Amino acid sequence: MAGTAGTPGTPRVLRAMNDRAALDLLLEHGPLSRARIGKLTGLSKPTASQLLARLEAAGLVRLTGTSEGRPGPGAQLYAVDPHAAYAAGLDVTPHRIRAAVADITGRTVGEHELPTPGRARPVVQQVTDALDGAVKAAGLTRRDVHRLVIATPGAFDPGTGRLRYASHLPGWHSPALLDELAAALPMPVEYENDVNLVAVAEQRLGAARGHTDFVLLWNEEGLGAALVLGGRLHRGWTGGAGEVGFLPVPGAPLVRQVTKANSGGYQELAGSQAVPALARELGLAHVPSGPHAEAAAELVARAADHPTGPYRELLRTYATRLATGLASLVSVLDPELVVLSGSALTAGGEVLRALVQAELEELAAARPRLVVGDVREHPVLRGALESALAATRDEVFDTSR
């Protein structure tokens, strides 16, 4: 009967499901013997042998040596072949584009960073130059990359294809931009909000592993949130879910025409730029100059080391401000978990987390657990790579095709 080869329950589909289960185990555990793969998947030895032979022939696994430490000859060990596919991510800010390429196992094999000179170079050229730098550093070509995920502040509105909620990103608001990028790049390209991708990184690798309902609060160059509900990112009708910097909050003047100002009450009250200003109000000496995020992180880290005095007052006031906006979020969403991420939050560590938790319990009826994010090194870029890798694995690991 035509078309039955790919229907659920047929040998081909069952084989593909077993193949994918084995590949996921190899990604999780590293090199495994045939016997161990059989035990973990519940497959017989002959079936596990056939599976590994099939995956080896497809270029998806390779022999990596033998197990040691037992009497007699060691068992052959199999691992996912890192050269089976590559994926790339870009982290775009008003100041720079950071690019990276990872092999199918998730190991970063090439990185490159470019300053973004405003409108001096077209966005398409900035993107391709950054990607090419990472691809070259990996010893690859553009055509080796299966998928690219680009992280930006704001979000591309699915209805119009235009970037919204990020008026501070020059050159990225052209209605033709997505078509121009599609024409310039040989691989599928996805676009995602930067904070959403931090949530992806934390869910796959960090503090939100095993959690399907959580909020991630991000504070670095801007204040934002990512919402994961029922295991899926909630983006909103125009991609603007989680743009909490625009949230009106008590304690801050009401900001009108927020998109023109690219700010709102919560951003003014608790964004990274508020921390140096608060330090000056409290009469602290040696308030760092320079970018707000770096200054805020330095002050918050210093304050976390001072159990008394004006530094502790700085941290307490900052915690109250953070909890003020969080109270609205958790009252609406009632999440299981809140992850604090971004340098202006993670710099405070457990000390700041405990202060925010205590304040939030005073201000909101919902009682989510607060944790500090675990993914500290380039979390936006790591999330872009994880997102690109997930889609690439779904494609490359599907042996039913």
C-alpha cells in the first residue's frame, strides 16, 4: 500500500525512534559501549549492533576507543560524530555582534566578534562578516552550517516581519531586512529575542533544567523577561511578551510614549542604569563610570560582600525595586520558578537572591522559588546555539528520511 513506509508503527519509523533515542543518550552520557546502549534503550544486543552499524554508516556515530579497567579486552565505545553537522548563533547588541559555531555535540568550535559601527555598514554585511569570522575560526565554510539563530533585543513581529521593541538597534528596522538576509545566507535563519534565548540556555543547561513553567528576569544593558509556560516560550501576539522594562511600576514616574523613549517605569526603577545612580544618592565613593551594565555588576558584587553600611542599603533598595516589578509578573503568571540572570543580577549571587525572595514574599501572594542563573558565559549566544542545535539535531538525527 503506497505511503505506509513512513507511518507510525512501521519498522522504519520504529528504527528511527530507536536511532534518535540512542543518539540522545550518546549526547547526554558521552561515549558508550554497545552493551550499555542496549541496556539504556532496552534493545537486544543484535538490535543494538544493527542500530550502531546503521548510525556509523550514516556518519552520525563513530568509534572512539575501548573501555578500560576490566579484565579481558575492552568494549568498543561509540560517540556522536561531531562532524555530522554544525549550527551557528549570533548575539546582536547596539555595540557589537558576537558569533559562534558549534558542532552537533554542542562544543563551540569557532567564535568571532565585530563592533557594530551604527549605519556605517549595512546590517546584512555586518551579519555575514560576523558569521564568516566564526566559520573561518572553525576551519569551515558557510555551507557547512545547517542553521543560524540570530538573537536581538526586541523581537521580529511575525505579522509584519519588522523588528519591534528595540529602537536602539540602528539599521535593523527595514521591512526588507529579513528577505535580504535570507538571500545572502545559504542556511535557514531564525530570529529570537535575546532574553528568550537565555531562558532556552537555562532550561537546557542551567538552573531551569526539568522545569516547564518559569520566568527568567534579565538585567544587563536592558531589563527584560522570558516566559516559559507549559514547556514552551510564550512570545505574545507581536513578539513582545516579556518586555517588562516598559512595565509601569510604583516608585517610578509614569513614562509615556515608551517605544520612543525605549524605556518604562520598571527600567527606570531597577534597570542597570539605576544602580550607579542609587550609589551616588547613598554617597558611596568610587562609583564606576563606563557602561551601565558593567558599573552595576561591579557595585552589586561589592555590595554583596558588605553585610552592613551603605553598600548593604544599596543592595536592599535594589532588591525592593526588583521585587516591585516581579510582583506584577508572578501575580499574573504564578510560575514555579524565577531565574535571575544578566550581570546586574548574577553579580549579587545568593545574597541578592535571598533579599529579592524575601521582598517578593511581602509583595505578592504567589510564592515561586527564586534561583540565580547558572549559564554565565555569553548566555544569549549559548541560547542561540542551543536553539540552532535543537532544530539541526531534529533534522540530521531523523534517519527515517
